[in-house]
Amino acid sequence: MNKEELERSQEELLEEQLEQFEEAVGRQDVEEIDQLYDHLYPIDLAEAMEEWEEGQLEQFCGLADDEQLAELLTEAEVELQVE
């Protein structure tokens, strides 16, 4: 596998994990949220969450622990921090 294929593969894996994370939030599956969170960088999650609906963000905030919220807010754009 060359460098370009590896990068594409990593991007596809990231997208899949972010989609799984969003679905886990929708199902309120805290265990899966925690497992996926441990494998993702807060910056990647924060960027993905910028595209979420406000209701999804509120739902996540109700499921996440304080440490997770703090890490994500540190990485998030100001607009997401205000919401």
C-alpha cells in the first residue's frame, strides 16, 4: 500500500468512526460513545460536531462526561462553544 492509499484508508476509517459516534449519540449508547471517543482525536470530533443539529449537540452534552466536554470545547470553533 502506497502513502496515498494509506492516507485515503485512514480518512475512510475516520469518517466511519465519526458516523458511528453520531449514531451512538442518537441511540444514547454511552458505552459505545466512550469506546469511540477513546479512539478519536477531540479535534476531529469537534469539527464533525460543527455539522450536527443543535438537538444532537444537546443530546451529546447530556451523555458526555465533563472531561470529554472540556476537551471538545477546547478544540471547537467559537460558534460551537456558544451553542
